[in-house]
Amino acid sequence: MTQILDAIVCALRDLFQFKVLWIVIWPMLLAVLLWMALGVAFWDTFSGWIASGLTVIGVQAWLEGLEPRWVANAIQAIMHLILFVPLVFTTALLITAFFAMPALIRLVADRDYPQLKREHGGSTAGNLLNAVLAIGVFIAIWVMSLPLWLIGIGVAVPFIAATYLNQRLFRFDAVAEHASKEEMKSMFSTYQSSWWGLGLLTGLLQFVPILNLFAPVLTALAFIHFGLARLANLRQI
């Protein structure tokens, strides 16, 4: 746990550097603009999907008979918002993982781990495959857990899904440039519980107002610090 907390503290320290602040802003801004544009263009489609989902769980009929109508409309608007916010944060995470990670890795590695030799154990193809698998399982968790919302257990799903996505998406990128393939396998196995613990703590930030705006980049920085520190220990540098 100490190693996880150390990584998060280092990430918080780096978060407010001038170079990092722009990286904090643009993935979230781009994600918001993207989903706003898609929401406007496909509003009827999205509304139809939400109505179908509410029909399946028996809520739509109740909403249609609810008076006054503005209450029902407000509830439906909240449903759209509940769908919109996770989509924005997930998209911002993906943008950060794909496009911002190289800059963040250089910043952390050049300053805190200049002695680490780059073995390039990861590859672009490996990164893409890892991201596809992470997104696929993330979506599967949401789809398969839909019945759980009927019995109240579904409230745990966002935390489980965020934890999985964070640890699977960022652990690979954090060490792919510096570790060899053998070192990556060893680190993923040896520190498996720690990767998940870091994924959980950073995933929780996505549900804290204000802090969630910084969550994608803070998550990336935390995984970079944790991964490079563990790699340095592995090599006994």
C-alpha cells in the first residue's frame, strides 16, 4: 500500500506543473466536445437506446404515466447525464493513454529515473491490442452486469469497471518503453494486486467532483511512477 500511495503522491506533485496542466485540459475538453457533437447528431438514437433499456427494467412505463410531465422529463434528462459522464471520462482516459502518455513518460523518466535503460519491451501493436482488450472487457462488465441494477448491486459496477480499465490500460503503457518483455511479464505477475489497488484508488477519483477533471492524467502519472519505481527496484538500480 505504501508503494501505491507514494505513486499517487508523486503524481499529485507532477499534476500542477505547467507542462502537465495543458495535458490535463485537452483530453477532457476533446472528450466533452466529441460527445456533445455525437449527442446532438444522434440524440434520437441515444434516447431510443435509453428508452429501450428503461423498458427492459420496467421503468419506462412508470415514467410515461408519471405526472407532472416535467418530473418524468427531468428523470430522463438525468438518465442521459448518467450515460454521458462515464462516456466522457472513459474517452478522456483513452485519449490520455494513446496520445498523452509518451509526453508524461518522458517528463517523469527524464527527471526521476534517468538511469533506467530503455528496453522497449512493448510495441505499438501490443499497445493497441492491450487497449482493445481493455475496452472490450470494460464494455462486457457493463453489459453483463445490467441485471444487477435491478437488485441494487449494480451501484458497484462503475467502480469495478473503472478499476479494471485503469489497471489494464495504463500498466502496459507505463513500462512498455523502459522494460523488456520478460521484465513486463514479471512485473505484471509480481505486483498484480498492487496494479489493481492503484487502479481502484485512481478509479475512485472519477466519481469525486472537481478531482474527476484531473483523473485521467493523474491516473497516468500514478501508473508511470509506480511502474518505473518497480522496474528500478527489479534492476536494483
